[in-house]
Amino acid sequence: MDNSNKVSRREFLKIAGIAGTAVLAAGCASGRNDSSEQEVPKGKMTYRQIPGNGDKVSLLGYGCMRWPMKKAAEGEEKVIDQETVNALVDYAIDHGVNYFDTAPTYLQGFSQQATGIALKRHPRDKYFIATKLSNFANPSREFSMEMYRQSFIDLQTDHIDYYLLHSVGRSMEDFRKRYIDNGMLDFLVKEREAGRIRHLGWSFHGQQEVFDHVLSLHESIRWDFVQIQLNYLDWGHATPGNVNAEYLYGELTKRGIPAIIMEPLLGGRLSNVPDRIAARLKEQDPESSVASWAFRFAGSPEMVMTVLSGMTYMEHLQDNIKTFSPLVPLTDEDKVFLEETARQMHEYPTIPCNDCKYCMPCPYGIDIPGVLLHYNKCVNEGNLSASREDSNYREARRAFLIGYDRSVPKLRQASHCIGCGQCVEHCPQSIKIPHELHRIDRYVEKLKQGTL
């Protein structure tokens, strides 16, 4: 690789616009630690080998956006806990996981580096690396090329197994600027021909018309895979910010394109479900965790190559390995049960925040994910009152207000949002963030004044 005219990492991160707060230990498989105490199986991982792709890929893939962080002293930036990352990677590989997904923008730009350090300690033929061209802030060819080259350096590899155009779908203009006008798509196709990229695809967040257009390029580009959001809450439903997952998967299977699944838990929302939903799932299968239902749903379709999970803690990794070692596909009865579960969950007015932190940093210091996630937590736990007439009004009011002040410092709460809208264009879920922040702030003020 040509590494001339390199910029420093500090300059690289500044240009990329990713110097925001790091993703903390709130992994995608977070939530209730309610799995059975059965031994973690070894040598039983389910693998998929999609026709036309010779790779034998573990159905459980490791999402590297949520690596554990070390506690930092006051005034110091958090850093990745490399020793724990190494231990998680070692355990995953030892139990059959062989697909690792990262990106230049994850964890302030240091996820690739940490992932590369951990994987380099293992034979290169024991794992597949996936990373992305995340040129959101600067679509110029010069910057895009630098980002591409830096991935090889950080990951300490001479080839990338699965390379993605990152977060396609915001608009046709965005797609053209980032990948067509700068010639990057043509360049990446040639890199695949040269063997430095083994498989070329894209991840989708956004508008269906963009999805349809980029998918239509398959005849000339030959997409090797596409990464989509798929879970039982989105299946058959066009939820705010998300295209119907059943449609996305169906369009891929028509063309024989393998699907890689992201957000099987919707950023943890399908493991941190409302109490009555958790009770419903546990009654159906007392031995399985709440999260395992979502993973089984995501892994059951035959054209799914791997299901990504950002596993921050060892117990999350172990629980997911149990689910996929081997995977027990959903029965028709299970699918009906989850459809009804999804219908019940749609009755809860949660905000589809996945804690990806793409909206950060806020120029006014607001902890946007912190505010939205506290609101969702209170909805899920039943601590959201519609009026003073609710039987649990006093308890819910106290839980919401005290929990709000504990989880989000006052200077970073929703009351400081001026509605500039800078965050909206970066949200892959298309949440109208200022609207939601103002709504939550009005609710907080009514709770404080007792005027609900």
C-alpha cells in the first residue's frame, strides 16, 4: 500500500468528525442476565456457506463497535481495555466465532486498531475481517483513499475479507457524493479484482428508494453481500426510520445476495424489553434468555450469512454462543408467537435509539443518547405516567426524575436543545431528535410541576 502523504491520527479523526464521546459498555447483547447456567458449548457453532461464496462463516458475528473501555481519571479520555478485548476475541475464536465487523468511525476511530491487535495474535486463516468506508464527513477522494489505506494499517492485514460502503441510504445525493462522483466505487471494484478486497458490499440505513437503486447496480457491480437491519420488531413493519425488514431480505434473496444482519436486538431494546414482554418470553421458554429469541429470529432465514452482536461483556458472548451452538431455527409456532410479541411491543411508545452515538457530539453538550435511552428505560419499566390519575403516578414520577438526574447531568439534559438539527442528518434511524428532546423536556417540566 502507498502510505505517502499520510495525515496524523489526530488530524484524521478531526477530519472524520468522530471525536465524540466513546461508546461505553452498553453492548448490543446487553440486558437481562437471565440465561440458564448450562455450560457454554464448544465445537458446535452453526456455520453458513452461501452458494457462490466459498467462506464458511459463523452464524454469530462479532460486532466491534462496543469494545469495553477502561475507567478514566477525571479529565482523561477513556481508552479501550485491550487486555479484555484480547480475552473476548480469544474466547470467541475458541468457541467458533470467525467473523469480526468494525469500522473507522467506531470508538473514536480506535476500534479497528484494537480489533487488529487482538486478531493478529491468531492465524489469519482462522477469521474474516469486515470493515467499511465511513466517509460521512468528507467524501473527497483524497480523504476516502486515506481512510481505506488506514484500515489495512490498523487491522494489520494485507487483505480485507468483507468491505462495505458504510451506511448507504440517507439520500441519493449522499450516495453519489460518497461513492460515485469521487470514483471510489470504481476503485473498490478494482481492489476486489486485485484481491485486496475479497467481498464487496454495503450496509443500509435509510430510504427504500436508495436501497432499490443501489441494489439495481448488482447487474454491473455484482454485490457479494448486503448488511441490513433485521429483527422481529421490524419484520413486516415499516417502523419510524426503518424500512420493512421482510422487504429488504426478500429483495436480496430474489438476487441470491447473502444478508449480514445488524441490530438483531435494536441496540439492546429486544433484550431490555418491558417486564410483561419478558415474562411472556420466559413463560414460552424458561431456559432461554430474552435476547436469544431475537438472535434465533435473525439467524433462522437461510440466506442470512451471519448475525452481528456487539458483545461488551463475557456473559453476553457466552449467552450468544449458546444460542448459535447450534442454532435451533424458529418453528412456525415460534414465528406466530414472536409476531404477536412484536404487536404488543409496538404499543409501547419507545424511541428507536440504538445508542450508536452517530449524533454525537452535540454542539450544545447534550447527551442525546443518554436522554433518549433513559426515556425508553422508563417506558419499558412502566415508569411513564399519562396523567396524575394513574395508580402508580407518584412512584413513576419519582423514578423518572431521580433516574434522569442520575443518568444525565443537568447541563446535558434535553432542556438545553435549541433545535439546531445538526444531529438529525447523522441518525441512521432517522429519528427527529430535536422533536423528541423537546417532547421529553416538556414531559419532565410537567412532572416537576405536577401538572400532568
